Amino acid sequence: MKKYPDAAELTPIDELPDLFAFFGGEKRVETAEDWTARRAELSELMQYYLYGHKHATPESASTLRALTEAEKDALTEEFSFFGMTFKNRPEVLVDVTDNGKTAVIKLDAFDVPAFGADTQIAGPYPAVVCVGGLPAEQVATLKQNGYAYISMNTASVYSDGGNNPHTGAYNELYPYRAGEYEFDSGTLMGWAWGISRVIDALKNDAENGNKFNVAWDKTAITGCSRNGKAAVLAAAFDERVGVAAPSDPGGGGLTGFRYNTEGKLWNYAAPEGYNTIYSRNETTQRAIANPDESAWFCSRAQELVHANFNRAPFDMHAVAALVAPRPLICWTGEAQQSWLNSPSTVMSMRAAREVYELLGAGGNIAWVVRDGAHANQDRDLPDLIAIMDVTFGRSATLTRKSFGTLKKEDGSALDGSGVIFPERTFASIAELSRNPYDLENSHIRWARPGKYAIWSDVTYLTEDAPDPDVYTDAVAVDYRVSGNRLVAKTVGASKDINTIEFIILSDSDALRHGLNLTGGSPDGMAIGFTSPIISTPTLLVNGNAITASVYDDGTADGYLERYGVSLKPRGAADIALNETFVFGADGIRLEALPDFTLAISVELTKAETAGMFGPPSVGFTSPFGETPSWDCDAVRQGEAKPNIKADITDADASGVTITFDTPMNTREIGVALDAVTSWEHRWGADGKSVRLAFLSAPQGESATLYLFRLVTAGGEMLAAPIKLTFDASDLPA
């Protein structure tokens, strides 16, 4: 079936595609009624290009079947994960009959509260259906609060992993045939199909005596990681799901593929780890093209790798939009889980909120950025119970309670995070949101009908920068400064107002950067900045240029990131383990300082380092580590000051000489110039002076020069850059 063009024939869209523009661009959603048609179109597009077709199995085809203890024992399976052994022991089966065949979905848990024992709330009981499983304390808490718990065994529905054999109930009924649309569904869509069959079976049981005592029309869906992807897909493609609550869904779930933060230095905005560099995100190439994960998607999705995902007529914000207006809460890991690219998840949710607002349900969508384990955390469950209580008519208020079943004797969480949130009542689900991220203004260039659109090409400014240009359909734009933010607000009465924010950085903050030597990805390192890079830098090893790619394509020596640059081990292929060398980048220009050109170098040692899952791998170390030696909390509270002195002692048309009051480490230095675009460093033998020999002619009458990431002979990093100026008009021609 070829209903839509090949991916290579589609028009590239660098920003998040307009959720309200119909495919082809000839029509746009104007009303909530129009959204019904657009929703159906988005569903088709995502099935066609990314997830694969979801078979419309008859609702009557699925039934619940309780197992005897002997049957449970016979069907128990053991599996290993990170050296630990687990058992899947199914409690109940779902028999699905279609196409003249019957396939079986295993339910590893089917826990329904016992009235008077587990809970004082009478049934039938709403259910939390989990793709995967939840910890015992969370199951006990659900039952105590009058909720059933159902855990779907994913392997019994659709196989997972590399060299996927395409087994499981879905493939038994609809045998996999690559390239044939109706039979080329990926694992994630298969799991979402399985959740729909569980709901069918619950409904059929309820209509035939309800011996399992479950309220089929009151279900919440959750799961973590790939299971979180499937959980939100289940809600997006089955409107009977009452509440969607994915945890850490990542790329292909709610994390968009167009917005990445690789190389970004999180300092002031992140909840923790504000000196953390995002090393690698779950990009299109690393999810769809990854042999271990490609089977999550249909085979046609590979076209989006080769043609670039910016040709897709949707992004992951569309998944969230398909859940509207039903409650959706997403939990996602913070800065120390860079692979998840949680800022992109927040961007997706923020964009999807426009659909929720159109449908009069703007208070029904929330995103929670938190640290800790890659899991459904104990701190998350009270929020979910509060949402279910209101959604399913248990409570008139959205009240998050504190449950003793989730606590140790000292009051901390049983899951090891130590975090239990206090009891609190919220006005809406949206108020549950905790968002520490600044989001780039260029990615949402549209708004819901009846609301002014406003966006800008830039997000990061310095203190003396003029008001940035914005694009809007409003009558005018009003600018105001609020703290370290410049807020642009639409002016006009014919539509609802809209705002965007710009981050105002000092020159010092704009040049702040750091290292990520591991970042959970052992085969690379990153030098990252606070602001995006808007140029194409040249990467060097020991002064020699190396090949660089805009993504990790497996062939380049280096990697040009959104906010930084990386070196891969093959970039140091001729360097022996434990040998020290210099990695550098020239020609860097930052969005926050567009008039300056930067050159930076860092001393590294090729070494074996701990990998993502423990075993050592080839990586890099630095004699100065990854953490600056200054007090980062002090930097957050005010402007840090340089702790050495330097002066320009000579300047002419060929270059500038800088003299320091103490010897510098000559192999780790950064320079930014606004009058010259290229130069080379020539150090004095004592390390107390450096000549910046110009390779391009100075421009303009005056010049500003920054020195940053300077390191003293004792290895101490400076807390702030040194700013020097000289008059270029006095230089000989």
C-alpha cells in the first residue's frame, strides 16, 4: 500500500510540524470538530511512516482465562537482566481469536483488591495496566487505594531486541511480512495492540458477569523506557484508555527527534547536575537505525533515517496530541540521564498542550522532570493515584496523598531515591508539572486556532544585545525583562495572547562550558556550551584536522553536536592507550555571542573507562577532570571573577601577545575574538605568554578578546573568562 509519498519526497521541516495543518498544507484545523479529522490523519501518518499498522481486531475476540497453580508453574519463564535472574509467572491469560487462529497474551500479574482485606473501597475496581511491571510496594499501594493492577508480559505479545524473530501473539495472528504495510508493524505498535486486547477482554468479562471485578472503562496505562513508549502509544491509539502515565518514554515515545541537546552544559536551569554535559541523545540514527531497537518500528521507518527525520510530517508531540483531551502525565529523568533528552520530551508536551487547549482541556496535561532511577518511581505513584481518583470519580479534588506503603521506617522512599513528596491539593493536573528547562523558541512556530503565534530564531542573548526579532501574526509585540529573562508578549485583542522567553546570559555565562568524558556513552567525549553552536567548527587532534559528522554515523572521527563537539575513539586511532594528546575545535560561533569566533583545546588521555553498563571501554580522561574547581553554587548566585591577571602587551596586524602573571597550562585554553575569525597559538617557553597569530585580517575599529578555561600550573580552572580589548584601527594595514 502506498498511500503517502516516500520519505525522500517529503518537504523538510526543521521545526516541530504544525499539529493543526493537514497533510499537504491546503487546510488547517479551525475548530475542535476539525481536530477529529486531523487526529485520524495523524494516526494514519504515524502508522504509515514510523510504527506500522495496528490491526483492528474485533472487540469480541478477546477473553480472560484464569490459570490453575499448576498451569502457572508450567508457564513460568526465567530471564536474566544485568546479571540478575527474574521469573515471569503468568496469573491470567488473554485468549485472542482472529483469522481462524487463537493466540495467547500472558498477564504476569492480575491483582484485584479484596474488599475488607486490601481496601475498604468496593469494586468493580479501576485498573492500572502496566507494560512491564511495577515494584511490590506500588502494587500494594494501588490495591489499598482500590485499584487493580495488571502487568502485561510484552514477550508474549511481540518479541523484542536485535535480530527480532517477530514472534508473539500479534505475529501469530498477523504474520510479519516486511514491506507490506498491513503486516509490517513494529514491536511498539504490537505492544500497544496487546493493551487494547487486554481492555477488550476486561470489557467482555464485565458484560458477562464481571467475575474478575474490574471496571474495564476506567483504566490507566503506565510503563518505563521502551515500555513507557508503548504505554503512551496504547493511549494514543485507543481512546478507551482513561489516563496515560508513561515514565522515561524517550525517543519514539514522547522525546522528539528534531530537538536534541547534545553537548549542552546544564548549569542554572537543571534541577541537579548543573555542570553536566549532555553527551548523546536517543536520536533517529540511534533508535530507528540501531539494530537492537529498529524492530520497535516498521521497516519503512528506515527511510526517515536516510532521508533525515525532518522530512517526517509529524514528530513525537503528535503522540501526546492523540491522547487529548484525556489526562496525560509524563515523568522523565533529568540532566544526568542525557540519553533520554528530557528537554525534548518537555518540548513535545508543551507543543501538544496547544491541542489540549483547543479541546478545552489545557489543565489535563503535565510533565514532571525528576532525578533518580530509570523506573516508575515511588514518588510518581501518588500523583497517578490523585489523577485517577479525580478522573474516575473517586474524589472531587486533585489531592496527592502520602502513603505509608511506599516508605521505609525513616520516611524515605522504598525505591532508594529517598524522595516522597508531601501531601498537597492541586487545582489541575497541569499544576503537577515541574519543568526546569529553557526551551528553544524556534521549534514551535504555530499555535492553536484562536491564539497568536510567536517565535524567534534565537533563544540566548547577552545583556547588551538589542531586542531580538520575532515572527508573529499579532498586531505588535511587547518586550519586558523579568530577572534573567526577556519576555516577548503578543499584543492584540482578536486572539488569545502568547509569550516566548529569551535567556539573558552574561558574557561569562555565555562562554561557560565543560567536559563530558563518559556521559553514559563510553565511546566518546564532549566539550559542551550553554548556548547552541551556529557555525560548523573544524575539529583537530594535535593540531591536525579530522573528519566530523553532524551525527554519529560510525565513519567520522568527530561529531558536531547542537551545543558542543565530540571526539570518538577512532579519532584517536593512532594514539596508544595512556598517551596524552590535545583535542581542539576552531571556528566556533555561539548563538549567544554571534559576533565572536572561538577556538578551544583540551588535553586528554586515551584510556579504558567504565562503560554504560559497567565493563571498561576505550574512552578518555583529562588531568583536570569533568568538574570545575570553583564553587558552582557561588557561580549560580552571582558573577564569578577571574583569579589571575593577564594583559595585552603587543598588538599589530599580525597578531596579539598576551602576558600572564603566572604560568598557564599551554594545552588547555579557550579564546574568543570578535575582530578576527582565525588564528593560531604560539606560546612562550615559560608558559607565561601567548601570541595569537592572526590568520585572517582584523575587522572593525575595536576588538574584544576573551580568554577562558585557562588552567594554572597547579591545574586550577578559572571561575570566569578574562576580557581584554584593543583598538584594531591602530593596527598597521
